[in-house]
Amino acid sequence: MSDCLFCKIVAGEIPSKAVLESDTAYAFDDIEPQAPVHVLVIPKEHITSADHIADRHGGVVDDLVLLAQRVTALKGIRESGYRLVMNVGVDGNMTVPHLHLHVLGGRRMGWPPG
């Protein structure tokens, strides 16, 4: 999608601080971190949100979670714990309409989130 911020990041048109990458997903540091560790894991293919995942996207969510697990190990938060967040829509506080998984950690997470 030509006007999508995350598609431009995947294409290398917008710089990002890469953390890890797989054949189908890309993980990078969030530019406005909400925790000491805040990494976004996105599919390289444009999918608008979790509401838009279809049968043809088999394995996309699996790959996002598996890459997130690798991120937590690399960032040293796997043992202490972390939060995985996937926002959907305006009320879900989704600010970029491209499926993404937030990996948050490095401190105790309160409830409600924030």
C-alpha cells in the first residue's frame, strides 16, 4: 500500500531501528516507546488490522508471535515477563492501519495498560 507508513518502513523508504527480521515479518524499535522495551512486529505484507486477517494469511500471526518471542530473548525480557498488544480500530487506539504487534517490557506492567 503506497501511503502506508509501515509499508514504507518495510520497503526501506523510511528509516527504522531494526531489531529482528524473518521472511515475512519485521521487528523494529518504536519511536515513541511506552516502556523501556517497546518493539513493533509487523508483517511485511500489508494487512490493515487483525479484523482483516483471512484464511489466505495462514501463518502470519504465528510468525508475528514467533518473532516477538525472539525479540523478548534478544532484549532480555523473556524471563521477567512482557506484554503483547495488538490494537484494532480507533477505539482500540490503532494509530497506523497496518497489522502490528507491540512487544512491551522492561518494567512491571500495570492495569489498565498505559
